[in-house]
Amino acid sequence: QQPVQSPQAVILREGEDAVINCSSSKALYSVHWYRQKHGEAPVFLMILLKGGEQKGHDKISASFNEKKQQSSLYLTASQLSYSGTYFCGTVPDNYGQNFVFGPGTRLSVLP
Amino acid sequence: EAQVTQNPRYLITVTGKKLTVTCSQNMNHEYMSWYRQDPGLGLRQIYYSMNVEVTDKGDVPEGYKVSRKEKRNFPLILESPSPNQTSLYFCASSLTGTLYEQYFGPGTRLTVT
């Protein structure tokens, strides 16, 4: 069962902020975030492990609430280069080593 | 250059004709995985391999086989392809397990007529 991502799509102007949410019905050990530009392979952004850890680099950060089985990706002061589709990849909290990705959120940043 | 390579990049074939998509990584990674990507569905894991001795099914393994005879290679085999296997396929690898980032190959676009 795939995690749910919201919103499905979002359009921003340069400099605006965005939040992308990922919600699972299963207990999670970790959440991975990837960005995929059109016609390219997904590229890793960050991993969040069980423990409610918040991470970030540059103007992209993320949080993970293991009790709610939810993660959020925060993009602040968006740049044109942030455009793409963002996927959360979840790892179940059952010693499994498989990934279950969400359907993706398409982000478009306009000048 | 550290990378994951896939071949072929594009393939058009007919129903029932066996095919293999190769995947190779030069980073000495233990974990390798195959995904298919379809519009609106994101990435769905087909198979993954923890190491050369352990391979397991992902969410959508039906109609696919994999083989991990050596650490660097992880081919995807479609013994009897069907039109519903038309998709974009990605191979990925990570250092070990799910605690590390995955590096994705460039993708293979497969069309089965």
C-alpha cells in the first residue's frame, strides 16, 4: 500500500515556500526523499530515521513524525532549480529492507 | 566516475519474447533494486537484493525474475513480456540496505506490443 503524498501538484513563484507531505498507513522505520527532473533519474535528497529527526541542507529540510507515520518536506525561498517531481520512499518498521514510494508531487517554480 | 548503468536504454519488443535488462554499478554497493515507474503511480519496487546471497520480492514482482550472481550486476529478466509491462524501469544501488541513499541508473524505457 503506497503512502499518500499531498498535494499532487503545486505551482510556485521564485522565492515562495512549499510543503510536501507524505503519509503512510503502516509503521515506518525511515523515510527517504528524492527529486526527479523530467526525463532524468531520481536524485536523493535526504533520509529521516525513526526518532522524529529533522534534517536539512541549504533551503530544503524535512521532518518525520513516526507516531503519525508522516513526513514533510519543506522548501523555502524556492528556486527555479527546485522544479521537478518529489517522491517519498518509505521503509516499514518490520526489519524489512524494501521501499514503498509515494505517487509523487509535481512542483513547478515559475520566474 | 561512480555510476549505475543500464542497458538497453530503449527497447521495443513483442509479447512473449524473452528479454533481459542489464544493470551494473561500480561503487561496490551491496544493495541493488529494480523499480518500474508508471504515470500517477510513482516508483514501485519489483525486486531487491541485500547482497549476492539474498534477493527478495518488492511490491510488484509478478512477471519478472532477477539474478545476482556477482555484486556489481543485477539483471532484470522478463521471460514472457506482456503489454502491461510497458513502463520505465530504473535500477538503483546503495551501500547497504535501506539506511543509505540510493543511486539510480538512467532508466530503460520498455514498450511491449
